[in-house]
Amino acid sequence: MESRCHIVSMQSEDAGLLPTFDRSVHSEAGARIAELVDEILRLHGRVMSSRKPSVLGNSTQAIVLASVVLALEPPTVARIARSLGYTRQAIQKTADLIVGEGYVVYADNPHHKRSRQLLATAKGRRVYEQVNRESAEWTEHVAHGLEAPVLLQALEVLRQVRRNLERYPDNPGASPKGDHS
């Protein structure tokens, strides 16, 4: 009996990786998206396990702190969660941790009674600056051998995939616009 299973092909340097999907049900573009998502998930796992800021507990805390420090107006937990594609509960837990460390504080939100805004403290801004310097060193190391135009092209593709997901009608992670909560 002939098997119709077409497991994703791996590059020789990736031969030790386990396949994660069957190509036989995908169009060519669909298979490439599935491979891209697979690679993004593998990359995410390696980024999250390899990059721990020296002064914060984990990379998620660094991302949430950066979201607060760099925001044009004080964000809410819900806004950060939508922007990053995380659940509100996951960001709430992280926000509570960095509030507990004194890096940010909760403040009343003039647009919403229950959804408080996050404001960076002076300590939080100092920690962000240190984490940002560490990040710059790390990104230079990871960018070794890659040219900026190639990285820009990859970034543009990933952004388009994200926008497509945000427009997908059954996507609970879609990022609604104009919400002040």
C-alpha cells in the first residue's frame, strides 16, 4: 500500500528536528506558511530559553516593560496583550510581577473605569535601559552573517502573515482597533 504522507522536508542541518505537519493536505503556499509557522515556533522556543535579561526574571517581563516605557500613551494590560498576541491573563500576571518589583505602577484610566493604565517608574526606566543595551548585544550576535535587506524582507513577510491572521474571522487573537480598555 502506497503512503500519501508527505512530511515537511528539512535542511540537512535541521535533520535532527522532528517534523510537525503533513504536506499532503496543503497547497504549495499553505505548506510554506505551515513551515514558516513551524520555524517561528521553534525560534520562539529558542529565543525565550536563551535570552534572559540580567535584571528581569524573563524575556516576557522585558517585553512588557518595553511596551510600557516606549508607549506614546500609558497602555493597559489588555492593550499590551492584544498588541503582542498574548492572553490578557498572561500579561496581567507579568504586569503584576513587574509592579511588585517597582518597575511600573498602575494608574487610573480616564477612558475606562476598570482597566488601569501602566506607567513606568524611574527604576523601571533604568532597568529598561540596561535590558535594551543587553538586547542590542544579543541581537548583534544573532544577526551575524545576515544582511539588513534580507532581514527587512523577512520582517515584511512576517508582518503580512500577522495582518492576515488578525483579519481571519475566527481568530480570537485578532487585534481590534480603537479600543481604549
